[in-house]
Amino acid sequence: MKEVTTPAQSTLPPAPHGSGALGGGRAGLPPGWVSGRARRLEPWLLAAIAIALTAVAVFLQADVQSAATVALLPLLAAAWAQARPAWRQRELAVRAFAVAAAALLLPLQEAPDAVTPEALWQLWLALVVVAYAVLLRPAWALGLLAFSVLQWAPAWLLAPDPAVHGPSVGLLLVPLALAALLVGGWLRRADAGHEAHRFDPATRLCTLEGLLAHGEELLAARSRSGATLAVFDCSDLLEVRHIYGSRVARTLLHRLSGKLAAIAGDRGLAARTGPVEFAVLLPGAGRERALATLQHVLGAPSRIEYEAGDSEIMLVPDFLLGRLGEEEDDLAGLHRLLSHKLAWTREQEARRRRYLRLERERHSQSMPLSPGARPHARSARASAAKAGRPELPSTLPLPLGAR
């Protein structure tokens, strides 16, 4: 930790509230996180949409092209969700909007009976909105509903009899969507209680347990070969807390966690694996690419800057990079190896500082002007005391000459 004094005065931004060594907070999932149950549920919901649309297409005796469309496209989306699970709400919303947009293929097809594709199109949009209202947060779910209405509204307005086709679907969709939002809110609260121990309440990053659990799942779904793990040692946070207080330390911790989350992005995971130790998992990124990402976010050399009053605090974290398949084959072993290396480096640095401090103290001790004078004076005073003579002071006061 480096400190640079600056003449400018600045006010401290609000820090996250909480308790603990460097700050705490409410337990829960990060705002954009998709729980494990939602990731597992999405392919099943898409498969259910495919089955329901196929059954309706058979019941309405739709043409082969329309029946194949409603059967295959949702199944392809289900395979997509199974192969690339959504870890954040934005990824989940992208797939939801893509599935809703794919429904446009039905009215664009040339079919002898125009009623059947239109009915399947409306049902497709309604099922997608209801299914993803369970998985998405309300803001994203309402956006999906608005997108579906805008997609379907022109066809409804241009229909020969809009009063027949529109109100019945709308009156049925609104209560179903609201019920799905309520179910989704209940599931998110239950998942937050179930997975809260995998997230650090102060930073909303993963804990070590969360990194190992979610990291292995992420690597299995995306790219295990070529994944890079970066482990950071931020011991200077303890010094910041000792010098500037817990409020400044919490603010600096919040800023650091934001930087690490930016490094992880949408494809990686950021974790707080100890009081002052952090880690970032980057799937599919080699050592050079991971280092470039770190330098892009943290700078070169890596640092976190923060102005506290008239002092500018510069936190310089130490970090090591490791690649899966080279040093270790599993994520837990690689993290343990990098953590031990950082601990050894930190111990060596502490020993070097302790040695330099002792050397400065040894060379800064005061030395007598004449080493033999003081023992000689003490022996003279001792001889005088033995002979019974009064001990004379080493200096005698003399009167100054009159001017």
C-alpha cells in the first residue's frame, strides 16, 4: 500500500454497510445471478413449450412445415440452454428474446390455412412469456412481455376482425404472467437462502466454496481446457484499515471487488477466497489473454487508487496466474498451489522488511564520543570514595568575568 499526499480535498463516497474484518452485508445472491435451480429448469421449460406447441399443432391439423417449426425450434433452444447455461440474468434474457423472436417464422411461412400459424404464433409468445417470467427478474420479464406485444400487435390490428383475436389472448396472458412472476419471486428467495453461503455478503463475490462449486460447473459447461485462474493477495487492506479506519477499508474493498467482477465479465467468476485473498476464474482464456485483461482493468502495474481526504491511497495487489492442465488438473488444486506460493512470497517479504527494520535500528543507536573516557571517570570516582575524599564533580562552576 502506497500513500501519496495531495493538496486537493475530496469527500468519501458512501461505503457498503456491514460488519466483519473488512466489512459485511446482507447475505443473498448477487443482483444479476441466476441460481442453479433456474439454470437446470430452463431446458425443461423450453422442452415443455415444444411439446405443448406440437400437441396444439396436431390438434389444429396444422401443415407439416408449421408443426416442424414449433417442434424443432424450442427443442434447439433447450439444447442451447443445456450446453450453455445462463449464469447471469442478461444471458438468460438474451435467450428469452431470441426464442420469442423465432416465433416470427410462423406468420412468415406460406401456409394454405392462415389461421393455424397465427394461433400457434400467439400461443408460442404466450408460453415463452409465462415460462421466462418464472426465471427472469420482473424488469426483464416485463421487457419480454412488451417485446412480445409489439411483435404481435401489428398483426392483430391488421386482422379482419381484431375484436375476436386480441382480447381473449390478452385477458388470458396477463394473469398467467403475473402468477409466473410471483412463482419466480418465491423461487429466487428460496434459492437465495440455499446458495447464500456460497457468496460473500460484503462484496457479493463467490466464496471459496462457491468458486469451487460454480467454477467446476462453469468449466464443465463451457471450456475446461485453457482456463486461467488468477489469485490476488491484498494484504495492504489490513494496513489501510489500521491507518484509515474500517470505513475507508470497506470502500476500498468495494472498489476492488468491482474491478475483479469487471475482469471476470459475463464468462468468468470472481471470488473472495479469504479475508484479503481474491481469485478470478477466466474460462477459455490463456495466460497472455488473462494478463492482458488484468492490465486493461487494473493497469500496469496493477493498482487500485482511492482518494481519502488529502491522501491518495494506492493499493498494489500481488497476484499469480495459473492454467488448468499445466500446474494442476482440478480447480481446487490449482487454487491451493497459487495460494501457497503467494503465502510463501508474502512471508519472504515480511522477513526482508523485518531484517531491514532491525538493521536501521542497529545503525541508529547513539555512540559515545570517546569510548574510554566514561569508564576511566567512573574508576576515578570510585578510588576517591574509598580514600574518604569528597567526590568532585566532573565540571566546576566558575564566575564569568565582569564586563
